[in-house]
Amino acid sequence: MSEMNNMTAAESAATKAAVMNQVPGPDVEGQSPLHHADFAGLAKRGMQEGGIHLRELALLGHLTLRCDSSNHEQVACVAAILGVSLPLTPLTSAEKGAYSIRWMSPDEWLILVPGLEAFSIESQFRDAMPGHYSLVNSSGGSTVLMLSGDNAVELLKKSTTVDWHLSEFPVGKVVSTLFAKSTATIRRTGDQCFELVIRRSFADYIWLWIQDASLEYGLVIKA
Amino acid sequence: MLHIYCPHCAEYREEEEFHCAGQAHIARPLDPEACSDEEWGEYLFFRKNPRGLHHELWVHAAGCRKFFNLTRDTQSYEIKEVYMIGEQPSVVAGSVQQTTASGAKS
Amino acid sequence: MQKYSGFGLFKHSLTHHENWQRVWRNPAPKKKYDVIIIGGGGHGLATAYYLAKEHGITNVAVLEKGHLGGGNACRNTTIVRSNYLWDESAALYEHSMQLWEGLSQELNYNVMFSQRGVYHTCHTLQDMRTNERLVAANCLQGIDNEMVDAEQLQKEIPTMDCSKNARYPIMGASVQRRAGNARHDAVAWGYARAADALGVDLIQNCEVIDMEINDGKITGVKTKQYGMIKADRVGCVVAGNSGVLAKMAGFELPVESHPLQALVSEPIKPFLDTVVMSNHVHGYMSQSDKGDLVIGAGIDGWVGYGQRGSYGIIEHTIQAIVEMFPCTSRVRMNRQWGGIVDACPDASPIISETPIKNLFFNCGWGTGGFKGTPGSGNLFAHTLADGKPHPIAEPFSIKRFHTGALIDEHGAAGVAH
Amino acid sequence: MTQRNRLTSGGRIDRSTSLTFTYNGKSYQGYKGDTLASAMLANGIDVVARSFKYSRPRGIVAAGAEEPNAVLQLGATEATQVPNVRATQQELFDGLVSSATNGWPSVDTDVMGMIGKLGGKMMPPGFYYKTFMFPESSWETYESMIRKAAGMGRAPRETDPDTYDSINQHCDVMVVGAGPAGLAAALTAARGGARVIIADEQNELGGSLLNSVALLDGKPAADWVHDVVQELGTFEDVTLLPRSTVNGYHDHNFLTIHERQTDHLADSAPAKMVRQRMHRVRAKWVVLATGAHERPLVYANNDVPGCMITGAVSAYINRYGVVPGNDLVVMTTNDYGYQAALDWADAGRNVVAIVDTRSVANGDRVEAARQRGINVITGSAVIEVQGSKRVTGVSVAALNSSGTQIVGSVTKLKADTVATSGGWSPVIHLSCHTGSRPVWSDSVVGFLPGPTVQRQLTAGGINGQYETAIALQEGLDAGQQALVKLGLAVVNVILPKTKALHVAAPMSLFHIPHLKPTSQAPKQFVDYQTDVTAAGIEIACREGFEAIEHVKRYTAMGFGTDQGKLGNINGMAVAAKALNKTIPETGTTVFRPNYTPIAFGAIIGRHCGALFEPERYTAMHKWHVEQGALFEDVGQWKRPWYFPKAGETMQQTLNRECLAVRNSVGILDASTLGKIDIQGKDAREFLGRVYSNAWAKLAVGKCRYGLMCGEDGMVFDDGVTACLGENHFLMTTTTGGAAHVYEWLEIYHQTEWPELEVYFNTVTDHWSTATITGPNSRKLLAELTESDVTNDDFRFMDWKQITVAGVPARVFRISFTGELSFEINVQANYGMYVWEKLIEAGKKYDLTPYGTETMHILRAEKGFIIAGQDTDGSVHPYDLGMGWCVSNQKPFSYIGKRGMNRSDCTRENRKQLVGLKTKDPKQVIPEGSAAVLNPNAPKPLSIEGHISSSYWSESLGHSIAMGFIKGGLDKMGDTVYYPMADGTVIEAEICSPIFFDPKGERQNV
């Protein structure tokens, strides 16, 4: 496998997993799952006021970490690499600077980082992370929608069965759940602000759904 | 519609997030080759199917994707307890138990 | 048996209908019977009728824990068809179909068997392949079944959306024109009346709570209301409750009991003159003579004896119906209900001997029980009379779950019915 | 048109807003605040329906959800037609168009009515079971006539213009019903800090208080309602839902509420508004404050228009300012019935008499009536009504003390309205929905909610408590109990003072005797909508239908759209009498959702049309659309099926696409295949357990095909898995099987082999895959990469990490076509970029995009199976002739091994997958065709097998097919026959399924 470019020296020996920098040079434009919806254009041309605000955070680095939360060395290693500790309590999240971590399951976390940093963080994990774990780059498979506005909670109530009352769902809480007939990982980032991580192949469906369900409130697209 | 406590997420979620994988505690025979056709058939297909307390395997399919067990009354649909894979139920047929209106315990 | 006819109705109207006889006696059980049939649903009553009529065995009791025909017999969506894939199933259901034809006259009870056709719509290429396979097989099995394309289908069912606009456009359908509906209550009542007239004791409100088994052989059943009742042979035909009865006999079955839901709309003027089923979008519909749209739903994925299922299934089912029939959006759903279906892993029934001598089980009909009623009763009567299965019933032995000789109708029929 | 029954003042209507509506084509006026029913009564409309079986004229009986007769067709346009709308629940709006649903030529002069009169005697319950049998073929003729006559309203013929949706709610306390009990409960819970939802089916909260003249704290009850509603509105965590019917009470305190948001405004919802909304509520506690329905009494001709229930009379007078007649006779078994007479007298119209079936009547309301000088006749009953389209008079006779016999002579009184009260039935429907069996109460003379496992409380009328003061107190108690259960501090609410009235005991009487026996008396209706009479129930009992479920089914009692809200208890009483049993001995009544009917549209919400189910797209979907691809649905994915050029038939397109691959190079979007990333030191061991073949020695950089079987040994999925690193694999699955395979891996890992160190992650959406295949595919790839892709350096079944068009890629040299192939995987954000670069660079090789159909042909030419098409859950690897993909040397008994060795799986003559070559090379055997050995044998024929895949192969110039034949692998060269529906027979020879390049040389170049 001598040809594997971008592979860190320690990688294959330490974890025996393949890692590659999947992002091409700056001359190649990436297309997020909602690229063709042209949010930038809609932000200019579309409605400027309404109860639902929507923005896509495209082309972030999405890393899925699977490891053992009771393995202190692993937990410490994650904190050392990201500068923020793994949220070990179910349905919580942690955030520092441009890095954020969502609890997904007792042995799974979703880490979002700036798109160009994914490979370097992956490499750091491969260099330093002890024990049995897996780290998977899933940046191409999902995208992030920021949902806010006075009627954001209503829209979520139409789309999911989760209890969004602040007493049950404080800022920072995160759930993976059904969103209409797709799924989403949803984190509350403010009283009326939410971050939805959705799957690429369902992105058009969710986009269509949000437009339909927002009709009575007014949908404002933000660039 | 069942309201199910996911022991991994530590909260109740709606049934549509879950998937029932059938009767719990059906261990795969350790040595399948030693099984007769009858024994293998029983393992594959024959089930308790009780009216009353039933121990079931569920997965939080749209949530954390983890499996767990629960004990449910198949007549009243009341969930009596939820417990982890590898654990044994504490509410079993014949055991003294109160019917409460409080649903599953965590 | 008092003969029913239009003239009879007229005659009785002159005496204000005061002289109608009882449709069945209400006898106290004897101490012993040649055959006890546990379960007074359609299948149990049909079994009793054919035992008496075709085998001359009339010292028979049907023990019913509630009232006759009060379980799945009165909760199903009344679809009758015989276009099954495998030779074994096709033979079984076609045997039943032939008994359906002429059943009203045989029983002198109008079971309202109406051969209005049953369509299986195809929404994908795989659906088309599956149905083409089914049609081809049925033609050789001597069972009518044919393919129609979307254009023809639109002509035959004007209220259905056969356009290309749908999420899963309808590409065609298979149709069995001899298939259709019957009146579920009438089937149970008609068999009950005819069996009673032949001397069968129909014992209602009689719940079996234990079995008397000696040396691996059943000799009687213990009932809650009447204590022990002896029998030479016992046939168990209790659908969703089969697991409970099997437990009494000390064995398990390859059967699980699940809630199966159905619903009706309010009665509307003629909208659909046939039966439409879609395995792909998961819904089926016919219209009753009263005008209700009768709609069937999927099975809940867990064991349940409560005759209730989850609301989500109702939502999904109606989504499928509106997808196929957009004009039903403003029609209103009146009522929903649930039954308990005993389903086998291969979606085929069990008509079989058991580990206990002289104890026979007829169960596992899943969602297909209603259409099987006459055939099931007829073959099970044969099994009970001879002590060994009828050749058509032979492949439906419990033993197939040991050998692996399953009759898997899932692949062909999708979600059954 | 004048509203001759409208009072000049009073009621909760807005006389300054006049509304126009039509009924049966005629225009009328009503007011804002009216229901359609109150407006019809105000206009003196008597006949609103023809009955189902006997076609008798029917009028409005009730004022709410229990109304059985006033069921109308609504809608001004074709698209907005709504069948079977209950006029008593439909608010009036300007321009409302309504009509009766039955009756020809009109509901007033109905020809069927004559048939009903003549033929009615021939139609006892169950008559259809006893006739229409001769001759045998006649039933379907009779049936089509019956079907035309049956049904009520009609469905629209056009697509619904409105939108609907559903919303999920959570609350601490769900209060059902906003009468005195519900409001008191909600107020208590709200003040205690609970999250509360209170829903009521009427257009405003207040329930029975809105129909009442009772005073609370010395003021009209509506004032108190107003204050409470206003206070409730100030709580952030209280949701008030008027026009919202709680229709279903499901397990674990899940309730559905049907909210009508615009039905009071117009036929169709105004722009951007949702017509109806379902609330899907999960409540910690539920307070049922659903009240009670009044029961009419059963007496001769009790269906003549003008016969009503007393509560409805009061409601029309007090709430809508409508007196539905001039001369009223009340018949009652209880004190509450008197209120209608008092309200009627207050409205200034004539109360002819109050006929009380009790021999002694001395409650406060009775005394009030006497003081008003109203003629109170005790110990008597209205035994028969005169009139046909409107009551003209009544016959009154004295009863014995038990009400079972007439003892005195008959007096005739003139009247146009008869209001009856047989007592009240608690609205226990919701309590029953969850499976709870109701319990009969002799003192209430009705069923009360039974024991339940739900977290449910009840208050007011549902408990048989009909006095406002008690209902308020029970509501308060329920609210406080809920607070305790929720662990919240209990608060107190000072309830309004109301005058306590002395109420004497009601009489338990349902069916009024007639001079003639029931079978010979004029019809005494029990269930109006289904035309069930007391005589009919007696016949059913006489015939042996003794269980109450049998009675109901045989007579159809309770099967109407009102679900027997008025009639069921009366029917049970009649049956009980006929069977000489008590009502509870006869059986309990079971109610099922919905409480009242719900539009299909509301139940499905937004999940229709374009949002019925997600369409999943790959990163290159837009390109496919722009190229004019037709799509195939595979699971939820939209995959390009084929790419037709102008003027091509489908077969021509396929021929072109196939030849392009065989002769140069084609490109396929293979992104939809399931992809699972597997990491961990035991990943290899795990693969060995879930695949039938061996994985221990697969080297890094290599790929291998695998078959996945169930524990029964039957194949359910397949795919290629690549070894990315020593402990790192990428598994591919079929497009449709991805989710199932993932759960399959997880269930074994989590429940059977948790000790294996391995993690699975779905990466299907992360990678996009462009497959280039054909002899020129290497040249094409070389155009876009610097890396060495020669056969020496990049072998068949290798994978490599290289850069393609500047984008890092994992390229797999695997082949599903038998040609030299490269599957180029890049992160999906760059999928379209790389695809377009390939298309551009491919121009010189005539690179041809192809879809699933060509893919299927190409693989079938090579004899490769498609799991799901060439498998059906009943075939194991040996049946597929794929024993080469089974390793029995593995130490662990992999999934499927034991299963495929069961006796039936190893027997002779199993169906096996073979190739089939038609004798006529031009003939393509239709897929699904069944094989026989002797097509001329009589039916039923034994089926030898079926065709699973069949195509025209342009590359080979003849048709090809794969199919199953019993023992087929040993029958090479034998002939089998495929009879067609048209009687022709296709003859085919059994052969190897590998038709093209049998040595497999082309993929290795």
C-alpha cells in the first residue's frame, strides 16, 4: 500500500485502519447536499421576515467516534486532541471554539470540526488514541441545518415526537430522532435555535418538508 | 402507541423510534453443529408467545441504535421494566407484582 | 332447520316475525364427545360442520370461551382469494375457494360471497416481477389470475390514481377475478346454524383452562364453567390464542400473536367496486355493501393480545390509501379495531398433528384466515376424523419447521392477505 | 326568508352578522355563532334525512356529537365536497352549501319512502342473510342494487385543495372536555404549575354551561367560563384547544386530538392555513371530563321529525336563540327533563305537558314547573307519536309502577315537538378505547368508566354527576390529584357558588310499552341511523343472538357514524328485557376510536403527495435528471433506470447502453449501494461469522465477494467487502438491504458476541460511487489520474487510494459486468465534480451513462445474481450454484451453516438456479414464467421452477434467462417448457447461467 498518500506514519501500525485526506485542493468546489437549492440566492431573493429561519452549515468535517466511555485513557486522549471533553452523560453535547461533540449513543459521539481540519484531527486520533475504537469520517454523508425563529419549536413539534419544552430540552441537549420520515440529530443551541444534522440522501426531502411545514409561519433563508 | 424508556438514552421516546426484535433471551446455540434439526428448528422458529408477561428484545433504531430488553404485559401492554442486554428480568411470570399506572421503571 | 328464502321472509312478515326459530340451540355440554373443537370462530364452526356432514361424526362439541364468531371472524376485512404462489398454498386456498362458491346455498345462509375481484397493485419493477411470477404459477395451478397494465387498471378502477405523478406510480396489477369479499359474521353464523342442525353442540361461554393428558395422549379438557369434558380427539382452532392453548399442552408453537388493525370510513356512495391491495405502499381497501370503505393495516411488530395496535399503523395505512386514492382525503374515518393474528414465520398456516396424541392444531393463518375458513374447516375435519392429515393439509405440518420445508409466502405475497 | 323559530334576543349568536347558506339548493339565513343545525331549525326545516333502511323522514334530534340524523353533504365545489357532516357540529359560515344525502327525487318527497313502507315488513334484522340466494348467480345483481341504495354522502371526484398536518404535544395534564369539571380541573392544574392541554369539541370552551341558564356566583355561567378561560390563557404552559375533539385514547396515555382550524370559515382553508390538525399528545395524566349524553326514550314513531332529546331543546333555546317548535310535550324519567319545558316556557311558547314516567315527582325542577303552571302528568308516558314529516300529536297513557305495562286509557294531545329524556349516559368512550371495560351503575342508570392501567382521572358527568356544583368540585379534586401525582404542590381554587337543587331519583326506564306487542306496534326506534327498532332487537334475541355483540352485529345497532351514542344503552336494555336479564348481564358496550369521524387528510397530515415518502438522491441526481434519465424506485432511492435518447424505444436504449459497455466504456452511478465501515481487531472474525465464505486471509488492499445468509441458511444479501487496513473493512450491501444488514450486524454484536472488538458505522451517504466499465475504462481512468492503473500494478479485486480529477478517491477494481471495471469512490461532496470530469474526459471514448436496467442485463449475461430478484428467501448458496462461496473449513459455525444443512435443505431435487436458452433465440421468456416438463398435461401442473431474470442480450444476439429448475444443476441440456397466458409455449434448454465470456477473461485484462 505504498501509494496511499496522506497516510500518517504511525497509522497502520497503531490502529491498522486506513485514513485518507478526502478533501481535494481549493480549486475543486465541494457541493453540499443542498448545493442545488441555492441558499445564497434564496437569502437574497426570498422572504426576509418570518417565523422560521434556516441556514445550511455546509461542508463541515463530520467525524464519528466510537470508543469506550469507561476507558479513562481514551477519554483523556479525546480531551487532549479536541481541547474539550467527551460528553459522557446521555443526550448532552460539548463545544469549544469551532469543535463540538454530540453524544450519540453510549459508545458513539459525533464531532463537528471545520471541513479542512477533519483529516488532521483524524490523523491525531490515529497517532494518539489508545485501545479499541473507531473513527469514521462521514463529512460527505450529512449536512447541518441551523433552524431558529419564533416558530422553530412549532416546526420541530410538527416534525418530531420529542418534547421540546425548555424544562425537558435545555440548551445543549442533543437527540437523534425521527424527523418526518427521515432522521436527524438535533441539538438546541439557544432558546429558539437548533442545529440539525441530517443525512445527505434525505436532504432534499427534509428541505421540501421544512418549506411545506413552514408555510403558515414564513420561511427566511439565511446565507 | 407504546411509550418506551430507552435505558441507554435514559428517557422515554415514542414507539416509532424503536423496533421490536422479538422474544428476548434466545441464545444462539454455542455449537450449532451439535444441534439436531429439531433443536435448530426450535431455536429458529418456536416461541413462548405468552398472554401476559413477556420479555422482549428492542432496539432504539432511530435513536442510539442500541438493543435492550423489556418486560411487557401482552394483554394490557403495560411495560413493567426495562433492562440491559446480558441482564435478567426481575419481573417474571408468577412473581408478586403490583399493577401500577406509572408505566415502566427506569 | 328452518329453511330461509324470500318467500319465508314474506310469510313471516304476516306474523310480525314472531315465529322465527332459534338459529342454534344453547345446549349444556355432555360428559363426553367423540371430538371436541376448541374455538367457536369461523374455522372451528366450519370444522364442526364438515365433521358432521362429510364424516358423519356428530357427537361433537365446539367450546367457545365467549360468543360464536366473536374473535377474528368478526374483525377481518373479509377478503377471499386463492392466488397464492407455492403449489401447496395454492392447492389449499383454491380448495377453500371452491367451497366458497356455492357456500350460501349449501348452508342456506347468504354469506354474501361476492366475486368482485381482488387486485394487487405493482409499484416497482420488483413488484411486477413478483406478480408476474404469481400469475404464471397460478395459471398452471388452474387458478385464475391475470396481469393488467396501468391504463387498463385506470379503466377498471376509475377512482384510483394510476398516473405517473404518484411517489410510487402504479405500473400494473395482478387481478384474480373470482376473488372478492364475503360477509364475515354470516360465515360464522351460517356454519354454526348448519352444524347445530346436524347435531353439533355449540357451547358458548365455555373457556378451556386445562387439558387432561395421560401418557402423551389427550383425553379431555377442563373448562372454567363446566369442569372436565372428555373427548377422544381434540382439535384446537383458536387463532391468536393458540400459544396459550399450546402452553396448556406443554409445547411451544412456531407462532406469534400480533395485533392486526383495520378501519372503516363513514358510509359513502359507491366509490370502489372491487378489492385493491398494495404490498408496496402497505394498504388495502374495499367498499362494503353498506358503503363503508373497509381498510386494512399492517401488523404491529410485537406480541399483543389486547385487540389494539399502535396508532402509527393507522396513520401509515391511511397515507397509503390516500396515495392511491387521493379523492379519499376528505372522506372521514369512522372506526378502527384490532384482532389478534397468529402468524407463522413462513406466512402459511399449521394444520397438524402435535406432540400430544389425539390433539390437533389448526392455527397460524396470520392475516389469511378468513379466506381459508371453508378449506381450513374441511381439511381439519378430515384430519380429526382420520387422525391423520388430508393430503392437501400434509405440507402444513408443524414438522416443516424442523426439516426446513417451509412454504414461504412472504416473498410472493409481500404482506400477505 | 324569515327565521320563524328564532327568538329576538338571547343566545350566544351574533345577530349583527347574518350569514347565508343553502340547503338542498334553497337559500337561508342564519347568524354567526349558529351551527348548521341551529340555523336549519331557526328556519323551520324539519326533514334533514331519509333513513337508511326504511327511508323514513328524519329530523334533528340532538345538538352535538350524538346526533344520528342530521348528516349532510357539504361543499360548494367538487373538490371541497365533504360527505356525512353532522349539522349539529358544523358551524355556519357565509356561503355554506349543504344537502341531504339520501332521498330521491328529494328528501321531502322520496320514492324510496314508499318502498320502505311497503317492504319494511320484509326487512327484519338479518333479512339479507335469509334471502337473495336463489338462483346462485343472483346475489351479485341484488348486491349492486343494494350498494347503490346504501351509503350516505359521496366522496369528491377531485383532489383535495387543502393541507393538513399533525403536531406532537407533551403535557403533564390533558383535560378532555371544557365543561364545569374540565375547566375546574384545568384551572387547578395550571395554577399548580403543570403543563396543561384542555380540548373541547365545541367552538368555545364552556361545555354544558354554554347551554345552561344556571347562575354561578349569581351571574350567568358564561361569565365564569369567560373568566376562567381568560386566566388559563395567561399561563405559558397551558394550551387551549377549542374546536378540538379528543378522538382516541391509546396505550400509555397517548391521545389524538382532531382540531378543525378553518372549517368554520369556509369550505376550503384560506391561503397558508391548515384546514385541520391532529395533535398527537403524550400526557403524564389524563382528566376525562367528557360529560354525558342524554338518552331519548324508545316509543312508537319516535323518529318523526320534532322528536328530540330535552337537553338539545334547551341548548337550541339558550345557546342559539332558537325554539324548534311551538307546542312541546316533554316525556322524562328524571328531573333534568323538566329543564327543557322551563326553557321553552321562558321563550314564550306553549308547553302542552310534561309526562313523567315516575309515579311520584318532587324534585326542585319539578316543583318549578308546577309553579309555572305547566301540566305535569306523572306515572305516564307518551306511547306513540302522530305525524309523518312533523309531529302533530302524541298519545299519552298511564303506566304501571315499573313502566312495563300501560294501565290506563289513552289521551291524545296536540303537539309539534316531543322532547324526551331517559336519563344520561356518561361519555365513557375514551376510557373504553384503551381496553378498559365499563361498569354498570344502577344508581346512575348507566355505565361508568371501568378499571384501567392508564394514568387516568375522571370528573363530572362521566362519573354520573350531573349537578354543576358537584362537577366543579370533582374537577377541582381531579386537578389536585394530578398535581399530587406529578409531585407538584397542591393549590386550591375557590369554586363559584351555585344553587343546590334537590334532584329526585331517576326511573330506570328505556323502552315505553305500547298497547300492541312490540312486534306489532308502530316502529319504536332504538338506533335511528341504522334503523334498528325494539322489535328488531327482540327478533334477534328470539333467534338466539343473545350475546350483546351478536345483537349489535345482527341488527347493525351502533354501527352508524354516531356509533350508537344515543341508542346503544337503550338497545341493551331492550335486549336485556327480551332475554330476561339485567343490562350488565347482557354485556358491556365497547367503544373504539374515533369518538367522532376524522377526515383521512387530517390523519395523514403532510405525508401525502410529494411528501408521502422520502425520495433519496445521490450526489449526481441533478445530472441524471438533466440528461433525461428515467428512474427506478429501489427502496426509497431514485436510481437512473435508463437514459433514453430522442426517438429511442426502451429496448433500443438498452441495446445501445449494453453495447457501449461491451465495446468501449459506460458509467453507472452506484452510490446507492449500502456501505458499512467496520473497524476493530475482531472485524475479520466477525466477517467470517456473517458471510458464508472465508475472510481470514483477505489481504489489505484486496476485495472479496460474500453471501450473507440467515440462520435458516437462506441467502438474504450479498456484496463486496474490501480490506482497507488490517483491522479495517468496507462492506457493501444491496441498495435495498442496507438498513437490514446494518441492524443484522449490530444485533449479533450487541446480543451474541459483545466480546468481539469491532465497530460498525454506516457510510452509505458519505461516499459517492461512479463505476466506469468496459474495455476502455482503464484508459479513461488514466486520463484523470497520475497513478499507475495498469494491470500489473492494479489487479482485478484490488483497491487503491489514488487521486481522480484531483480528488482523493478509493478505487475498487471489481466488476459486476464482467468487463474491466473501476468503481471510483469519493467523498460525496465531490461526487458531482468527479462525475462531470469523467463525462468530459470520456467523450473521446463515447462514454455512455447507463442505468439499472442495463446493469441488470450485463450482470445476467455473466450469471451474477441480484439478491432479492434471483433469491426469494427460500434458496441457499448451493441452490444458487454458489457453493464456491461457502467455506465449511471455518472454525466458527457461521450464520447459515447449520440452517443450510437441515434435512430439507440437503435433499434431492431442490430448485436450483440455472441458465435458460430459448429454442427460438429471439424469444425472451417473460420474467416470472413458470416451467413445466409437459405443457400438455392437465392442470394443476407441477411447477418445476420460475424465471427470475430474463433479457434480450444485444451483445450475444439472443435472449438470456436465469431461473430455477428442480434439480436443475444436474439437468444441463434438458428442455423445459414455459406456457404463456395466450396459450403459446416457450421452449428452453437448461444451460450454465454464464452466457458471456465464460472464462472471465475480460475483467482481468
